[in-house]
Amino acid sequence: MKMKLHTDGGARGNPGPGAGGIVLLNEKGSVVKEKGTFFGICTNNEAEYRALILGLEAAKGTSATELSVYLDSLLVVEQLNGNYKVKNQNLKKLWEEVQDLVKAFNKVEFVHVRRENNAHADKLVNKVLDVAEQ
């Protein structure tokens, strides 16, 4: 079954308090899973990768065989598509974790979208960070 996964991560301060949001949609566009998670202190890029890992793990527990993954981080998308090298060691570990998770699916594509086209996942990130700041 084909599904769509929107993920977003962010850190206030970079590094600073970080969180991720994921929204998994079925073929009809209905939400199968959504989740926001606090990551602790991390960079924006680390939060983006951790959110992606969270989303892939969530999708792995469903009937998804093909995933279209939408992220608003151009860096992460280009690294995952093999167009940019992963030089940062912390990101390399997270990149490797993504590569292992992708093996659970027949096909996974990573697509860069503008932030406004990733609003649901972005909203989850900010909701978690707002709570964490209280």
C-alpha cells in the first residue's frame, strides 16, 4: 500500500530544544498516524533526521509498502537522494539509521516541499516546543 509521510523537525536556538512532527497519510489522504515528540537539545538538522526516523518507524508498523516522504529540509532530502555528501558525524549516524529503516519498504522517495506545504507536521513541532518552554 502506498502512503505519504510528512515529517518536520526544528530546534529553537540551533542547537537548542528540538522536536519533531510526523503525519502519515493513507492513499485516500486520511491521517493514519500523527505525533509530535520532544528530542531535547539538538541542531535543526539533527531534529529533521530524528523526525524522519520517527516517521519511518511509525510507517513500518502499518501496511505501507511504498512511501513518499515530504520534508522541508533541502539538505536532508539532498543527502538522502545522494546529491550531497553527509560530512557531519552526528548526521552521518542518523543518515545510516534512515538507510536501515528504508529497507523495510519496497520503495521510498524523498521529496523536498516548501514549509507551507508541510504545515501539519510543522504545527506539531511548534506545539511540542511551546509546551517544552513552559
